[in-house]
Amino acid sequence: MLALGQAQADGNAIVDCNYQILLRNRSLAERAHAMGIGLAVYTVNEPSAAAALVERGVRRLTTNEVERLLKWAVDVE
């Protein structure tokens, strides 16, 4: 929660965290969005995890499987 408060105080920051944190605790993503804070996550290699994160409002994903996730992104459009 400290990171969210610091990001909000900055006014021009995002919070970048391990994607598993947001999958385990949906309320963190909801709280960040309510505070107007963008989220980024690392290292998402599975399309199913990417889909769950996008559903939670995450728009910045770091991956080791760029082609795989790009294909997934095109397929879901």
C-alpha cells in the first residue's frame, strides 16, 4: 500500500510489480485504479495470466514471450 500512496503523491507515476501479486489480490488493482494510478507487471509469459491481468485493468506487461503474447493480443481483438 505504501507504493500506491507514493505513486499517487507523485501524480505521474505507475506501480510496476510481479504479476502474481495482482492475480492473488484483485483489490490492489481496484485500489490503484480508484486512485488514478497505472499498473505495470512483470514477467507474464502465459496468455491466460495476461488475460486475467488485462481484465483487472493492467495495460503494461513485461514478458519473455513477446511473440506469444502478441499473437494472443491479436487473437483477442
